[in-house]
Amino acid sequence: MVSNELRFALAETSAGGCKVAVLMGEPGSGKTQQAHDLLPFVRQRGGMLIESRIESLNWSNPLDSLLLGLSQLSQPLSKHLSDPSLSGQDALFDLSRRLGLIVHEATEVDLSLARHLQLLVGQLLAYASQQLKPLVWIIDDVDLLDQDALAILDYLIEHRVTPYLMLLLCVRNEQHNAVVRWKTQAHCQLFPLAPFSVRDTVNWLIEDQQLNPRLAAEIAPFLQQTCQGNLQLCRFLLDSLAAHDLLGNVPEEQWPQRLQQISLQLRTPEAESFFREQLSALPETGVEILQSASLIGMEFDARLLHDYLPISAVQEHLLLAQQQGLVEVISGDIWRFVHPHLLRLAQHTFEFQTEAELHARLAQRMMKFPNFALQALRHAQQAGAIFSLAERVKFAEQSLQIATQVFQQGSPLHAGQILEQLLALLGETVWREYPELSERIVAAWCATLQESTQLTDLHALQRSVPEQASQRVVYLLAATHLRLALLASDYQRAFVAAEIALDALNVPIAMRGDRWQLAYVFLQWLFYRYTRKARLQSCESVQINAAQETLADLFGPCLFSRPRLLAALTLKQLSLTHRHGFSPATSGAKMGAALLLSAVGRLDAAFEVAQQAHVLAQTYPNDRQRHRVPILDLGFIQPWRCNLQQLLPEVWRWQHNAYLHGDFEFAGYANMFYLGHSILNGSPLLHLEKEAAKIDEDLRHTRQQHLLPMSGAFRQFLHNAVHLSNLPPWEGLGAFIQQSTLGELIERNDAINVFNFYLSQAYLATFCCAPEASKAALEQASQYAQSAKGTVIAALFEHLSALSACVVPLKRSWWARRKMQKAIARHQRWAEQNPSLFACKSALLQAEWAKAEQDDEAAQHFYLSAIESAREHQHHHEYGLAALYYGRFLLGLQQFHHARQMLNLALEQYESWGALAVSAYLRREYGAFLNKKTPAKL
């Protein structure tokens, strides 16, 4: 029984599970009743059941009907009744503010965007389910939801697991695209409900509808034949029979006549014949009104039926049709046909009007009501050639205005549907004869595209745009293609789209990223710099500013897969700035220039250029660059001279700012910088492991798929360092990053993620004093080292490589010695800039080199200097590493007592840091020696 299975799913939810139950069946098959039957069991467990009913007549905003259900949480969560006058979205914001889920006012944070709504609904449900345990949300008529509302359910079902929450969805069509997607989820269960049999129908008529048993037995076969067990349609027909007073008791001699009357209402041929007679009894205008109504559907709004008759005249004709038993009023202006067959009859009774004329009149009338703009455009298309081009353009202006309002109200997908129908109505003429209108329509439509899954729709339009379309249209479509490709982390498509967009803006540049291109762009930049005077005003060219924004959007793809192209595009931006003046994206280009300078070792110049970038970001304000510049500065430039305590408050501040502005990409970068620099600076690993789990969840919720491999590598490093295993710590794989994932990253040349993974392995092997393993990982990382050039991560790679060269015995040539001396000199310069990060590393490298050169006195001096530096800066990880290497050095000198002290000190420091797995590994390696049983083996 479905009810038993639902109760079992409820029990799992009450135990902390997250369940999605989909009740599938035709209208009236008992889905809603099955859902409501759970109410007593929910109350027994102290939980709550809320419901969203998607009203069939609320065509304009099903999203509002969905969100209104959440307003029922007001009383149990905040002890306030929800204001019934608020819309669903406003009620959601009001409740979220009272619960503290929104800290800023809506004027500061644009919460109307679809993705923000998804996150807010997810946060509210997570909070509510924790308080109520369990929370059951019934959503009736899921088939009637538009794409905006379905996007919220997609997010809740596919991208979020909320304990103690049960989504109970009532769906008519099991082949619905959303249901097909959802049923693949592990926590989703499907419950198909079969239509009633004749016996079920008889029982239902007697028990639920209180019909006379004899009457129920007589009409049940008719209902089964007509409705096939659809209870909703059965109720509709029973209402029709009741309206004709055919359900009351009659004397025995009148019983055959009563059955004949009921048969007329329920049997198709007789009913059609009867209704045809009734239609012919109406006047010409009345038939035309019903014909127009039939184009809307079973239920219709009387206000939409005529363009030249006043509403009162329309009502008179409908009342006449009601007297003939053809239609019935539901409430106010809302009417419906009394029998489904009337739709077909009315549509095929075109004696006075052609169908095209009816569609045209209906479209004109509907366009006066913004809620019906989408239906109006569909009718206008069906009207065909009746509408002149001028009338279509007038339609276009009205529709564009309505779509803009709908988008601003928080329904981008509904607005997009209106604009798609508008383009279909105008046809190819709009591209050729109305370029300005086509640009405005395409710009509005592109703004509605907010999901990477909409790339298919975008491709379809791009293919259909003729050559006569303006370059602005080509640019808008390509720029949107770029934006959606970035959401999907599809860098190959992003580069292709960017190239098309830049060509359309007359700023061509190939997306190759090879040495020749970099050299060419560098020479071009030098030429402009030394032959033309720099323009120091702001750039007034819309095209150049758009090109600068497009180039700025490629920072992420270049950083992850084409580092040389990042340098080329930065120089291209600087050339454009020199020639045309400053644009809002110039500050980001300056940060790219600072990164280039740090890559060639000119740190002081990099600091100066980064400061210029901050000034430009303030002088030429831009919502994105305002937080992008400081995030890049804090991630790439400032770590060369600032310690973690100086960086962290600013990183969190700008990460929060990026999140509030919907720039989840750079909010994700800030999180990655926080994790990377925290590991590098020796933050407690147990705390970092918890933080990394939260950050990983945030990345998944904000769909930053391209950052998940880096997050996985960090989490794998933390897991391997903290959790005990039989494997050496650097060999652990599979907890958060799989071998297959690594293979995919290598295959698509995701350089920085592959580099980060192998560098993490080498770093962990270094803490374990496993030089061979460290060297093997560094050899793998060296193939991708170009991707991190100019960052402190690259400095760590150089440090580990130099340490490995000292520890692993090699034949040392004059060239190798000179190379090592240069590395030591660089370490010393870095230590002067940032002693907190590099002083211990510099001293340890010099100690290892002195040991390799067999200068024991100098080695001992530098070991002690490294230990002192780590102690001074309270870095447990470097303190432990320096003590470990010093202990091994003392073992070589056979100073066993002091060596044992140093090794014990290293273990203590590692454990204080939280690296329990590293400590356990070293205890296994040096256990006998530490227990004073035998000298250790080097």
C-alpha cells in the first residue's frame, strides 16, 4: 500500500533523513488525499506539514504559489502570523529577515535573482526542518510549475540534502522532464497511483460523496467509461449532474427517465449531440464568445473574450450560455465549460469567424493584461498574416516592456519565454528592418539566461540568427554564451565564445596562449607604450569597455588551463587602456600585471602596481572589480609580505562582499586562497578540516564545479595528515579525490588543479621526511608549475624542490651548486619580505645544503636558526619539520640522546598542529629508537 510506504518514508525522515516522495497519477487519482493522510503521523512526531497548491488560474506566477506555502512556517518559527496580503516572494523575505537568514536589506542585496531565491529557500528549509523535525512540504500540481519554480525544486532535490525534510510532490505526468531527472536521485521514491476500478468508484460515490447506493451502482459504469477512474473529472461531472438536479431521489416510476438524463450528460455521443443543439440556440456573438473561450482552455477569464464588446455584454452572453447548460461560473470573471467535449465542439463550429481572426482578436485583448502576455503572443502567432508588420512591432514593444517587468519581479525564465515567443512572432524581418529593436530584445533575453542548461536554447537562437543581424546582436549572444559556459566550467566553449564576442567588438585576438602569441602581444604593448602618449581619462567607447569586460571574464579559464594566455590577455587589456583610457575592468588588468611582475621576481614593482589597481577600482567603480581586485591582491600579491593574521580578516570581508553581489566565482577563489594560505601558514588542521567541509558544501551549492578538484585536493591533504591509516600519509587517495578525477584533470590540461594535487603530496611527504616520495611528486608537479608562477605556492614548489635536491644524494656539478646558491639567495630575499612565511624555510634550506656540503658547524647553526624562527612565529608545522630534519642530522653525527630529544620534539609539534597521521607514521619509523631500544636507521 502506498500509504504504508509513505509512512515508512516519513519515519526515515524523522530519523534525520532527507526524502523526496513523488506521487504520480492522473488528476483525481487520490494523490492529494494520500499526502494529507500523513498529517496525523507528522503531528505524532512533533513535526509540521505545509502545502503549496499551484493554482491553475494563476498562469502569471506559479513561483508565487510555490513560495506562499513557505509562509505557513511563520507562526511555528517566529511566533508571528504571516501577512496574507504579501506575495509569496515577499512573505519568504519577511520570514527570512525575522529569522536572521537575511542580514542586509533588499535594497543592498538583489535577492530577486533566481539563484539567490534557491539559496534562501534552501537555508529556510534547513533551519525549519532542524526546528520542527520532521518538516513535510506538499507541492500539489507540480506539472503546472514554470521553469523558475522548477529551478528551486531542482536545487533542493539535486544539489542539497536537508535532514528532517520530506518533499511530497504530486505529479500527473510521469514523463515530465523534471520527474525523469529527480527519480535518478538516491533519496527519491516514486509512488504511482492507479485509476479507480468500477468497484472503487462505487465505494467512493457512496462513502465520500454520500450518494444513494442504487444511484451509485447505476452511474459508476458511466463515470468509469468517461473518466477512467479520474476522481477530479468524476467530481466535475457530479457537480454538473447536481447543477441539473439529477442526483436527488425520485419515485420508482421516474427512475428510467432519470437514468436516461444522466446517460445524456455522461455518454460522449449523446452529450455531443445535445450540446450541439444547445450551441445552435445561441446568437452569433454568443457562439463567437464560446469559440474564443475554447482557445483559452477548460477554464477561462471572461475579461479576455472580446475586444469590442464591454464586459457586461460578454457576461450577458455567458449567462445565456449558462442557461443552455454550456458553461458555469466559478467565481467572479472565471468560468468553465460544463463538459470536456464542449471544447472540441466550440473550436470546430466556425460558422461566423475564421480561426485566425479569433486568435487575432484574443491576442489583442490578452495583450492588455500583462499576466497573459505569453498566451497573447502564442495566439498572435496562430493568427498568421492577419497581423501586419507594424502591428507585430507594436506587440513587440508591449511584450518587451512586460518581459522587463516580469524579470525585475524575479521570474527570469518566464520573461525569457515571453521574449522567445516574441522573436518567433517577428521572424527574420526583425533582424533586417528593425536592428535597434532586435538588439533590445536579444539584450533582454540574454539577461534572463542564468543556468548553464540554457546553453541549448542559446545555441538554437545563434544558429537561427541570419547574417544581416547587427554586430551588437552577435556580441550579446557570444557574451552570454561565454557567461553560461563559465557557469558550466566549460573552458573550451568559453574561449570560442570570447573570440567571437571580441571579433564582433572589432578587438580580435586568438585564444591560443602559445609563446609566439605572448611575444607578439608583448611587442605590441611596448610599441604603444613608447610611441603613443597614454590616455589618462576614462574610456568613453562602449565597444572598448565591453571588450575589456570580456577579457576580464577570461581570468578564471586562463588561470586554470592557459596561464600564458592570461599573460597575453593582460597585456592586451593594458594596450587598450593605454590607447583608449581607463575602463572599469582596467583595475583587474593591473592585478594581472602585478602577477606578471611577481612571476619575474619584481615584487616591489608588483606591490606598487597592485596599489594602482586598488586606486583604479575606487576611481572607476564596478560592482565586480570592487571585490575582485582585493581578492586577487590578497590571494596572489600580499602573501609575499603579509602573514596570515593580516590577510584573513580582509579575505573574509571581500569573500562576503563577492557572495552578496552574486559573484560566486570569486567568492570561491577567496575560499581557496583561505584554505591554501592557512595550510601554508600552519593553521590547526582539525579546525581547517571542518572549515574545508563547509567551503566544499558552499562550492556545490553555488555550482562552482571548476573549484571542486582544488577543494578536493585540500581536503585530501587534510584527511591524510589528520586521520590514521596503514598507508604512508602522502599515498592516501580516494577520500575526497579519486584517481579517475585526477585522470580527467590531466586529460583536459587543468594545470593549476593538477599542480596543486601533486604539490600537496610532495608537501606531506616532506613533513614525513620521505625525500624519494617528495621528489617523485615534485617531478609530476613540475610539468604544470607554469600555472602557479608568481605566487607563494610557486615559491613553496621551489623550496620543496631545493630541499629534495639537498636530501637526495646526487652528483653535484658546478652548475648544480650555482643553481642552489641562487635558490638560497631568493629564499633570503623572500624572508626579508615576509619573515613569518619564509624565514624558517630559508634557514632550513641553508642547513640542508650545508649538511650536503658536509659543513656540520654551519648546518647546526642554520638548523637552530630555523627552529628559533618557527618558535618565534609559533608555527608548529615548521617547528616540527625543522626539529625532525635536525634530529636526523644529529643521528648522522651519532648524538643519539640529542637526536631523540629533537625527534620527540618534532612529534609533539606535529601533534599540536593536528597532523596525527604524520606523527603516527614517524613513530612507526623511529619507534624503536624513541623507546631507547636501538639506534635509528637513517
